[in-house]
Amino acid sequence: MKKLALAAILGLGLMSTSAMADQAKGKRIYQKFMKQACGKTGGDVSGMHTQKEWKALEDSGKFKGELEKICPASKDFLEGAKFKKLENHLFDFMYEFGKGSGNVPSC
């Protein structure tokens, strides 16, 4: 009985971590798919808005549109299926390193 409960807890723990977004993964996504086209560092782009502003853009569904305004040359990536799959990670990156957060990315 104890083994079953422990296995269930472990399984739920592993599932919940994989469902969470990751700012480090978001940084890699930015570097791989947007940095060259954008011509700006991740710190420059994320620093264009505060964390509160990034959150408001995400909540209102305007996050992708704002990225298109900031980096129009990355539109192909932002319109693709890959972006939809990776959007949460990219948002976490922008949020984590937003203006006034005190965090500075290394990209």
C-alpha cells in the first residue's frame, strides 16, 4: 500500500514539472528562433516591458502580437506551430527578465 502511494506521488510530481513552463528553456528558444531575426538580445526584448506588463499581455492574449511588433522579422516563427508549443516557455523568459525585475539574461 505504501509503495503504491509513493509511486502515485512520484508520478504526479513528474507530470506536474513537465507541464510547467521554464524560463531557461524560453531563453534557448529565443536564442534559437528569434535572436538573429530580431537583431536584439533577449535582455533588450524582455526589458521593453515590466513583469506586470508582460503578464497583462499574456492574460489578454496579446503576447504574440507584441512580440511581432518588437521583432517583425520573426513573424514566420511566431505564426508557426512550433511557437504554439513553446509559447509558455518564451513567456516565462520575457516575464522573468522584464524591466525592473533585477534579472539580466546572458543572451
